[in-house]
Amino acid sequence: VQLQASGGGLVQPGGSLKLSCAASGDMSNTISLNWYRQDSGKPREFVASRTTDGTIEYADSVKGRFTISGDNAKTTLDLQMNRLRQEDTAVYYCVVQRRIVPYTVWGQGTQVTVSS
């Protein structure tokens, strides 16, 4: 399984960005596709997830501002980020959770910087 994240960049507070994750390879054992983020010097943080049965979860810090969507083939996961804040600045990672080894696969990150 390989994950390719894109869409990061620099945006002003209050602005919007859309991240995209494209997954390839054998996705048949996928449990969920997820977004995590990590800012410099801070622990890795869960952002949002979508299971293969369509269940969606968000971190409290992004509820009402971020929305994820994906295709039923479990090969894409977009993250629409609205009303961005400076504290949303981080490297965002697309992550897949699987039923078999390797249980977790991380993609390369994409940098999101929220600054005036």
C-alpha cells in the first residue's frame, strides 16, 4: 500500500485548504483511512478518519471546520479545511489502518501553514 498526500500550502487565518490522499496497492484489508498531523515539537495528533463502512470521526479541535470525504473504493480521502487557525499549522499525514501486517501505513506528509 502506498499513500500520496497533496494540497498543503500557506493560508491566512480564516482561510481554507483542501488536502487529498490517493491510496494505491492492495486496499482490500483496509479498516480505515485517516488524517493525522504533527507540528514541530508537538506530539502526533489524530485529525479525522473514515472507516470502510462509512463511519466518520473528527478530533474535537476540528469539528465543524474540517470535513472528510472519500470514494467507496477506499482509494481517496480528501480533507476540506475551513476557518483555519494558526494552531492548525502542521505536517498532515494520510494513514491507513489494516487488518493484516503492516497494520498501519503512513504516507509522506504535506505541510499546512496558517499565518498572516
